[in-house]
Amino acid sequence: MTFWEHLDELRKVLFRSAVVIAVLMAGIFMAKDFVFNTVVFAPIDSDFVLYRLIDKALLLLNMPMLPEFHLELINIDLSAQFFIHVSTTFYFALVLAIPFIIYQLWSFVKPALYENEKRAAQAAFAFSGVLFLLGVLVGYFLIFPLTLRFLGTYQVSYEVANQISLQSYISMFTWLILIMGVVFEMPSLAVILSKIGILTKSFLKKYRRHAFVVMLVVAAFITPSGDPFTLMAVGLPLYGLYELSILVCRDFDK
């Protein structure tokens, strides 16, 4: 294929991906009540699934349950709610479209690979969509609620009441969840880098201790909470991804 033919194929991939995102956006936009009241704003109340699980665990340990929790969100910008509705719809559509987009990218690069390269790359592309969605779920059900509960109730003084803006809430919601989806791509990236000779299993093993410290630093950056429970709740899954990256590099180590 010529350069222009490759460019035309890429244009088709981008067009199909854009169409899927647009269709998903239309459906999500019309499901406003479910998207916001049932999904986006669920972590602002004590009834959220993670908080209830923590309460059950505390009861089993004969420890006091978590205090009642509820955040009041405010909006001071006339057009903010509409544009937040549109942007949140786009992010939801993008997340749901990621498996299709990854499949389209695989279809685009597959003809340029040798047979031995296809086997490794196919596994990486196949699991990358699953890992991204898994990261999104971890971000939604674990990372964001813990961060929200800590920052939403933190006060430098009882004289200062927290008034959380809608923009601030949505910004943190989308950022934390999307970044967790990206972070969970670590094993897929390890497969690709090991196949082209940049990353090896021995290298990852050699710096395992350093990686644990780095993961804790990353966890502290993702979740500003200073308590050890939140730090380990985020850091351990990240380190688990590092160990998984070592396993997937096994067959390509020289």
C-alpha cells in the first residue's frame, strides 16, 4: 500500500470511531437522569456501595461505622450545567467506545506486522480494552470515592464550611477515573515494549523495589488523602499491575 492508501485507511478508522462516539453520546445525553443521579453523583451519599462495604467490614471488626456522609454541590455559572452535561456525555461515550477504538487501531496496524509480531501485539491489543475498562471501574468504585470522602470532609477550621462546586466535582471525577484507565494499560504497554526489545523481564525484576516506592508516590499523587489505608488501597493494585507486567514479559525475555 502507498502512503496515501495508508492515510485513507487511517481516515476510515478515525471516522468509524467518531461515528461510534457520536452515537453513544446521543444515547447517553438523553439518559441524563440515570447518568448523573445514579452514576456520577452516587458517591456523594453514604449509600454508595463502597461506603456500605466498609461499614460491613467495620462491623465485623467491632469498630465504629463511618459517619454519615453527604456533599452538597453548588453551581454559580449560568451555562456550566449545560456544558458539563455535554462534556460528561463525551467522556462516558469515549470510555464505552475504547474497546471498539482499540479494535479499529488493531485492524489498521495488523497488516504491517510479521506473523510472530501479530501474536504478541494481538494479545496486547485484546487485553488493553479490558484493562482500560477495569481501571475505570477501580477508579469509580474505589479511588474516586475514597478521595472524595477525604477531601470533601477535610477542614482547616470548623469556621470554614465546604461548598463544593459542580465544576470541581466533575473535573476530579473525570480526571481520576480516566487516569486509572490509562494506568491500567501498564501490562499491555509492557508486552509491546518487550517485543521490540526496549523492556525485559530481568530489568523489571531488578528494579522491583524501586517500582514499589514509585507506585506509592504515584498513588499519593492520584489520591491526595494522607491516610495509610487510602494510600495502600491505591498503591497495591498499581504494584500488582507491575508484577503482572513482569509475567507478560516472560516469553519475550532474551
